[in-house]
Amino acid sequence: MSGYSSQRRPENDDFEDGDEEYDDEENVELETGFQTVVVIDNIPVVDKDRIERLTTVISKYATQMGTIVEGGLILPQGEDGKSKGFAIVEYDEARSADRAVADLDGLALDKNHKLRVVRLSDYLKLDSVSNVYEPPAPKVFQPKEELTSWLMDDRTLHCTDQFVIRQGDLTSVYWNGIKDGQPQPELEISRPKWTDTYVQWSPLGSYLVTLHKQGIVIWGGPSWSRIQRFNHPGVSIVEFSPKEGYIITFSPQFEEHDDPKNPKCIMVWDVTTGQMMRSFTARPGTSKEGPPPPFRWSHDDKYFARVGENAISIYETPSMGLLDKNSVKINGVRDIAWSPTQNLLAFFVPESGNVAAKVSILDVPSKREVRQKNLFNVSNVKMHWQSEGVYLAVKVDRHAKNKKSTYVNFELFRIKEKDIPIELLELKDNVHAFAWEPAASRFAIIHGENPLKPDVSFYTMGMASGGVSAKVKLLKTLEKKTCNSLFWSPKGNHIILAGLRNMAGQLEFFNVETLETMGNDEHANCTGVDWDPTGRYVATSISHWRVQMDTGYRLYTFSGKNLTKVLRDRFFQFLWRPRPPSFLTKEKEADVKKNLKSY
């Protein structure tokens, strides 16, 4: 679920109304026609004086499937006043009709009447079928566009990446062209009013998501055609599964008064078919706690989970049912975090009375706890998985017994080692930020009592040798830095120490391999820092959602050389297009780097 917090719409910010989409043909359409109407056949034929009672019985079952529109339940009668043995039911939306067909068809009303339920549209189709067979006309094969075509473009093969920007009502995708060391962006596509709010890339870069009042649309391929659309009015959060097989959408307008029997707040969709697989109500208090993803996905799309009341609910795909048909009962559980490479689920339980807090790791699907750590005098806990799932860092905010002073510890789990040993790293300072180096064993911490001039320390988890266990080791501490955020290059080795928000946009480009500063700059009022997938370039931006002056973006090399400054009125977003992981092994990648000239 990468990049969610930086891409969501900020609270209380205004967007353009955007009542019109890119063009009328691409609008997310509401359900129309007979898709919401079903025919319930094989019900008893009764006299006129018993029709009211029969209507009540049919209504009892039909309303369990969804909301029936006013006057939407009809039992046709003959001239003699008797019912005709069938009913017509109109729901307020098509998915309720789907549920009625799936759940009521075959239901035994009594020993002599087993219901048959079909859509009215299907019934009318059958009624209009000719008795004379006519062979269907052969369909012309229409090949689908290749969603990964941009990866085979010569520009991508030469490590040139795409990015999307939003300025005013215009959304544009560019290639990051560089010639003679200077940026020459090449426009790929630009559309006005392409989205009503914000845009978002899928995790592997296959799709661009646009949000609209009626739902969302995903786009891709060489022509940037509409791939799929999903009808969910008021949607504000979109969360892909890591392998892009599913989408979860969240609409806050249904949060407080959602119907548990027919929830509309959270919906899970199949990306390929566009089918809504299941819907959920929101967890109570979601909005008050901030905007976390509605669910958390496992790395392989097999499971998605969320915290409930004294339980963790883990659902399977594609059935969308609870794993083993039961939630995992854990009193007081507060937070969860999946390993990015294994089906291991870390969870945190705060202290309660004389019972210690704990962080545990749950194996899925067995639901077996493979490691547990009890913690005392705990104020809060934050769990950080390393990108390859080799380590889990648990930041523990602790208080003294008198609760007048606080301090921070890190519990460092070595996931791949026997029995998952845990190492303690104690800090006397407040911790303002933590970040693992991608695909490596180093991490960085911003810490210090003075938040305006904190220290930055780099550590390594070390390597075992000669029978001696690995130990965490301090590499270097940089004192009194103007920073509050850490941004590692996706390729490691390089990191940006950034002072965002109240720190005037100070930027320090640091080489962790040599422990040297490569460059410094200042981008006043900077609100975002984004590395390109190759780790060669980095963009800083000022979003109109947070700052109304000097909005736009700048482009830097990894070492801090400023390549361009772009000022745009009402500039909202800058997002690099992600790349899927390489198929090469670490050993092969190392060989390519070593023998680069031969390639």
C-alpha cells in the first residue's frame, strides 16, 4: 500500500467542482434499466384475502437482500383476485438484485414451493428469443492493449521514467527526458478535467487512477484508454493490493449511517472484471483516528485484514470470506502490519491494568504466534518492516513509572534467523522519524530534544561471522541538522534529510556509503519529496493543497544538483510512475553492475 498518505486528498481542502469528466463517454454510469429488478417465481397461488399475508412473507426475505424502492414489491393478480404465482421486486441498486438472485434462488418457502429468482432483464431476453435458430454472427477479435507497453519503450530501457502532474484542472503525463544534462520533459498525454480530485498510480505502475463523484476509473495502455470503472459515489480513498489484483475503495459519506446488511462505505473490487466482490461497514471512529487504509493487504494478494473490536479479521481472496470463518480474538489489539515478503502479520496490544503490552508476529494462514515480546510502561508503539521482510523495527515510546518523563527504545526483530532473536536499541532522546534503507540492513533515525535542531544517526544491523551473532552498530551521528523527514533512494546508499513544513525546505543530500554530504539546497515551503524509480533523480514539490504561493516542482540529481525549477499556479501533485520489481536475482544484478560495459 505504498504512497497512500502522500496521495490522498487533504482534509478541508477545496477542489474544482469537476462536474464534467474528461468526456461524456467516459462517465461512471449509475445503474439503469432492469438491472435492479428481479422476478421471484414459484410462490404459492393464494386467494385475494391471503395476498397481504403472502406479500409480508415475500417482503421478509426480499428486504434481507437490500433496499426495495417505494412500491417496488408487486404480486400480480388474475381477474379472479388470486395471485399468479410470482412476484416482481425492484431494488435501489443492481448489487442487491445480484444478491437476491444468488441467495434466494432455490430457497424452500415451504415443502411444496422452492423459489426461482431471475433478473427481469434476463427473463425478457428469454421471452424475446425466436423459436427459429439463427447462428450468431462471428465476433471480430479485439486484442487488449498491453498494460506494460511503457516498459518496452526505448526511453524506459534507457532508464527514463514517466511522471504525472496535476495543475489546475489539467492532468499531464511526461517522460523525464534529459539531454546534455538538462531536463527536456516529453509530453506523453494531457487531458483537462481528467479527475475531480486527485490521481494515483497503481503499485506496479500498470494503471493511473482518477477519482470522480460517482466512483473511480483506471486508465492504461499505449492509448491511455479506460480499462475499468468502479461505481462508488463519494469515494475518497483508493487502495490497490500489492500485485494489482484487487482495489479497495472507501467513501466517507456512508460511514456514519451505513446499513450493515447492505454496506456501502468500503468496497472490494476485482480489477480485471470490475466486479464488486464484497462490501463492509467502516470501523467505528475511522475518521476521528485519521485516514488509515480501510484494510491492509498481504504481499501476495491472498489476504487482507483489519483490526476490529478485540479481534483481527483476516479475509481470503478470491472468496472474500473470513479465514477459517472466524476472526482472531485478541483483547485490546490496536494495530497490524504485514511483512512485505511473507504472510506474517505483526500486531500490537497496549497495556491494560497489570497486563503488559505486547508485539507479536502471527503466521498466516495457521494463525500461530511465531514470536512475542512483552513490553512495560508503554505509551505508544510504531512498527516498521524492512522492505525485504528481513527485519522488523518496533519503535516503543516508554514513560517512567511516575509518567512524568518519556524515552524511546527500538525492539529489532531478526525475522530470518532461528527463533527470531530480538535486539534492544536504547535512545535517551525523542525520536522524530525512522526509515529503513530499501533492500539493505541500514536505517536512519532523527532524534533529539530540540525538534528544530535534531541529530541524525545511521545504524547497521551488522552481519554474523565466526559463530558470533550479528549486533546493531552505530555508523555515524550528524549533529544539529535542520530536518524532520527522511527519504531514502529506492536503490539505497543515498538519502535526503529534508526539513519540510516549518523548516523552510532545507535539503541535504547524503551518501551513507561514504558517510559524506554530497550537496545542500533549500526549497522554501516544500511539501513533498519523491525519488524516481531508478534512484538517479528526485523531485521536490509545493502543493496548492497545503501552500498557495510559489507552487510547482524542482528536479535534482541524486547528489543534489538542481536541474530545473518549474512554477505553476494551482499546482497539486507530482508523482513518478512506479516500476514493477526486477526479475533478476541480487547476484545477477551485482554481476550486471560489475560488468556494465559488456552489456
